[in-house]
Amino acid sequence: NDGGGSESLTLGFEPVAPTDANQITVPAGYTATVFLPWGTPVTGAYPDFDLQANNTGEQQEQQVGMHHDGMHYFPIDVNEGGSSSTEGLLVVNHEYIDQNAAHPNGPTTLENGDRPADEVRKEIASHGITVAHIKRDSNGQWDLMQSAYNRRITGATPMDLRGPVRGAAKVITPYSTNGTRTRGTLNNCAHGVTPWNTYMMAEENWHGYFVTRDEPKPKEYQRAGVGTESRYDWELADSRADEYVRFDATSTGASATDDYRNEPNGFGFMVEFDPFKPESVPQKRTALGKFGHEGVIFAPATEGEPVVCYSGDDRRFEYIYKFVSAQPYRADTANGSLLDNGTLYVARFNDDGSGEWLPLSMDDAGFVQKMEAAVGTQVGDIQFDEAFANQADLLLNTRLAADIAGATPMDRPEWGAVDPLTREVYFNLTNNSQREEDDTDPANPNGPNPWGHIIRWKEAGGDQSATEFEWDIFVFGGESGTQTVVDGDVVVELDESNQFNSPDGLWFDADRRLWIQTDGRWGDPWGNNMMLASNPDTREIKRFLVGPSNCEVTGVVTTPDQTSMFVGIQHPVAWPEESAEGHPRSSCVVITRDDGGVIGA
Ligand code: FEO
Ligand code: CA
Ligand code: CA
Ligand code: CA
């Protein structure tokens, strides 16, 4: 590491001790305030939230969704070059739901096994994202505005397919007979922000929303894990409406007339939309691949150079990807079409600390050669009988293409972050309970890996679109005493002030503080899940925040002046206070410093 250094890169707060207190704990001199919890009225008629969860599906479509995750703050004047830290659009992902919290007495199953359609409608509406126009008043308090910018995008919102998969035979459904549209976005874990100030939501564990009873399963569903039962049984809605039976992808599906066997092929993408255009149709950018997208992280864009972004596939033994646009970035014309045409690569981490980006492209002779050699063989669990027909077919089977290319199976890649100064790329490898001791490699050296680690790399020659890189391990998670050793030197030894496990969220602030959020084991000695701040040059790490019981801490952003920080609290069990005995509410929290200073400094 070149230790480029920023004088503003300080971690000036007293670290928070591990705690199992059912509250937000922040350092002395800081205040955390619950903001925009599940159910907050945000659009339309602004229906009041009912603490006992009696709101209808229609009301939920006008309220903040559940299970907050990735988020970003767009200054209200950002498209005019401004950087307002007192007014902006906060965009928040809603990853999944807690059915018990969502309904007064949990989910209902009717005598014939069906589910009441309005419960299903409410659950679909609890997914997606919220756009909230927010403003800081003269007392320093953040408020939600009643604004035409406010928006809910849900599991039912119409979306366009873009890139090579658009119009492919395998995305034709009764809803889109030319394969250009699909309905809704699901399991929006983390996110990304493009260099042209649009937001991207990731579709992570999309496979669990669908069923297929077809045997053999199409290879797309086999590799993804689409099974015979769905996590929420939406396909069993008693209205049998087309918008619900579509979750059954069996070729002779739940509906006698509709064949939704291709429906799951419309999910598993990064989805772009412009929060400043409330009527705009979200765009699924298929060139970035189809897998369990955790999120996407863009390298800072350079005029005249390709746009480069990175995405992890958060499942055990899955991969890290990079996309390089075919067209160069031009600040005055850049838009999402840059993401429709380019090269998708997958990472191989060599044992000697070097790495390679392997193209997944039907235009790449090396890839095509490997693919042709694989035809007729077993690739993982899949009998690979037919070469990919074209790039759309490859992308619908991105994981399989990456298997064929020879990528390195990782310990669950969650969020990534690009150092704004050095351009090094950091990725959280959250944990991997199933890695065997004899199946480790230097990039994933622990078998099993219960506590996770953070890997980082630098692209060759400082060129973000290079096809080679050099990697090292930034830090290993673990209990007090866990060491990270480089060339025989102990570069980190965790203690009580910074022990952590299962790094998940990861984000660089403008001063290059690297914020690390956890989604792992709680209880002794860990306390609850947490957020830490670190210095990428020195590897100093300090615990900044501990969340309430059972939650994960996920999603973090500040205002440009860094005096307000927004953090996501997902799946608490008895929080916030007024929900302690009823229906817990995932939420954002706003963190400010009592002296008005920079968060973390
Ligand atoms: Fe949704 Fe990978 O966390
Ligand atoms: Ca989560
Ligand atoms: Ca996550
Ligand atoms: Ca996680």
C-alpha cells in the first residue's frame, strides 16, 4: 500500500465497547435518531402506519418498505453541480420481509393452502426501494417532506430489460411477449451509484421467490437454486391473479392458461433508475450479469476512459465480477446506456498474490475455446450439453460461464468499495461455514471461515480496466487476539475495541474512512452487530456503533459535508422502543455529532 495519506483521515472518537443493549449505541458526543422506519407514510395519501400491522397492501404501497439495506443520499441540487447537506433524496433498499411482523398475526394460510391475496400484495409492496425527499430544519432535525420526488418502487413495478438479454427468447412471458419488460425488483440488498448520479439496486437472493416443479430443471434455475417451494408462497395467492401466479415457473403452472416458465429469468440483475425522475421506468442492466448481486461499486469515472464497476455474488463459493464499458465516459453525455455494452469479467485470485480478470464474452476467443471444451462435460452440478447460443444465453447463465472460465470461488463476496485516492478495491468476504480445511487457497485461507475477512487489490498500472491485478488481505475478522500477518509482521491484532465478525456493508467516506458493517454472530463476546471505522493506510480499526438486538447493520452514507450520517438497521426483533412488543421495524438512523462536526473524525 502506498499510504497516500489524507490529513483529514482521523478516527477521533472513543470506540464503543461490545454490548447486547437493545438500542443504538454510539460514541460519546454523538446522537442517533430513528428515521423512516418501515411503514412510514411516504407517498400518495400518506396513510398512517398502524403499530399492530393492520395496514393493507394498498397502504403499504404508499409507505416505507421493510428490511432497509443499501442506501444513498443525493443532494437535491446534485444535477446542477450542487452539494446540499441540508436537503436531498434519500434512496433506501428494502431487501426482504419478516412475514410475522408484516401482518397482525403473521402470515395466513387458508384451509386449501392458498394465501389471502391482499397479504401477498402487502408483502410484494414491502420490497423494492423508497425515495424520500428529506430536509434538515433549523434545529438540525431531519424531516420527510411531502414531495413529488417521493416514490415507492416495489416487486410489482414495471421495468425494462436492457443490454444483451433484452428481447431474448428466454425472457418472453405472457406479460412481455417480446421479452423487453418485466414486473418488479426483489431482494434489493445493496446498491450502487453511477457516475451520472443514478441509483442501482441489486437483486440478490431472487431465486427464492419462485418455484418450478419441472424436471429436469432448466440449467438457469438449477445453478441458481430455484426450488419447489418459495420463501413466501406468493404463487398461492387466492385471487390467482396473473401478477401472483407468475411466481410459479412450472411449465404447466398454477394458472391453467399462463406459462410463466421464463419469469425467473427477468431477475438477478442490477437495476438502474433516476431518483430525480419519479415517473421513470427502472432499467435492468443485463450486461452486468445475472447472479446473486449484492450491490455494485463504481470506480471514480475518468473523462475519456471506460466506466468500470465491481459486483459480488453473495453465496458460498461464488465470484467477484467487474464490468468495463465499451464506450468511454464523457461527463456531459454519460448515461445508463454505457452499461449496456461492454465486457463482463470474473476474478481469478492466483496463489502468488497476482490476479486476472477473465472475460465472459462470446467475442473472446479464449472464453469460447474453454466453453467448447466444456461441452458434454459436467461443470459443477450441471451437465453442460450445449454451448451458449449467444451473449444473452451466456448472461442468463453467468455463474456457469464463470465456472467454465476458471474463476476463484470466494467466501461470500458482499459489499465492495473503491478507495477514492489510491483506487484500490476492497471487498468483504463475509464468512463461509462450508469451506473445508483442505479446500482453502491464499485468498480464502480459512477452512472453515466463520468470521470472514476483507480482501483488496490494485489494478495493474493503476488502470481500472486492466485485466491483471495484485491482491492482499486487509484484515481478518475474529475475536480479540486475531492477527493479520503480512510478510511475517503482525499488521493488525484485534482487541475488545474492534473485534468483529462477518463484514457485510463496506463504504469509503470522502476522507477515506473505510466503514465496515457486520451481519454475523452476536452474543458473547461480540455483543450485537456493529459498524466500525478504519484507516486503510494504517489498518487502525475502531468500533463506532452497535445496533439493537439481533439486527444486522447495513447501509451507510453521509451528507457531502459529513455532518449527518444515515445508517440502516435491518431485522431487529424488539425495536424501536414503541414496537418492542408488537411488530419490530427496520429503519434508518441519522447520526449527528453534538458539536456539529464530521462523523468519525
Ligand atoms: Fe443481502 Fe449478501 O446480504
Ligand atoms: Ca440482509
Ligand atoms: Ca448484505
Ligand atoms: Ca450478510
